[in-house]
Amino acid sequence: MMVPLDEYATVAEDATMFDAVVALERAQREFDKSRYRHRAILVMDAENNVVGKVSQLDLLKALSPNFDKVLDTDTLGRMGVNLDFIESISRKGFSGKPLDDLCQKAVELSVRDFMYSPLEGEYIREEASLNEAVRLLVLGKHHSLLVTRDKEIVGVLRLTDAFKLVSERILACQ
């Protein structure tokens, strides 16, 4: 079920936003067309170890770095705060135009500045069951898990791939 590490979009930790977008587009073009497309990039250190992840949302949020300083929408959303309320507050405190000077931002912004480091609950052993994978994905609200073999990351288990397998099993119930 996992996507092997060598088939996943990756960039060095000193890469720019532009480099990350290029890597993601390349991975999407080259990836198996029968599977869901990539939506994230892994960030690698000089020893080729995964040190971070960058999602499409992370890329967009990086264009407006002050947004998170004004409003922590992730926390508010998880607390059950109404989306209309969050939107009204964000309009008052945030009036930036993230797409202005887009090309300049893409070459100036370092992936290191907006990547996030995977947490303990974002790893799963290669031999783990589908039940364990679904549990970790759901409990952590993760879009992917890093798959390990003997403490080395060997691939990525994406929510979309787990969902596809579950849905195939459901459809087989007919």
C-alpha cells in the first residue's frame, strides 16, 4: 500500500518553495497513473534522512506567514469553533495578498522555514496491519504516515491509499 521513498516527491532542506513545487509536479507526472496523485513533499537532510514534510496547505500558508500569527485556525477548528466565526475574525486581522509577488516569494522562501517535522504518531512499521494504519491516520488526523523498516524510513502510507483499499473491501461486500 505504501509509496516507496524513491517514488515520492523530495527536496533538500535548503530548497526553495520553487524547488518544492517543481519536485511535486515532477513526482505527479512520473507517478503510477492508477493511484492518487501526490499532495506533499518530503524534506531531506544532507544524509538523505527525512527531516520534514510540506503539504499543499503548508505551501499556501507560507505565502502569508503572518496569517498564523493573527489566527491559529487549526486549533480553533479542532475546538469546534464555527467556520463563519473564524472567517470573520481572519478578515479583520488579515488583509494581506499572498499571491502578490508570487514569483519572488517562490525563490526567496526556504522550505526549512515552513516545513513541519513529523511527530511520533506519524510513523508506522512496514509490517503493521491495515487496522493499525487506519487507527493512526484517524486518531492523528494525518494525511500520511512515514513507513519504517528497522527505524529507517522506506516509504509513505497515504490516507488516500488506505481509503482506496478500505473502499475496495466495502465494494466487495456486494
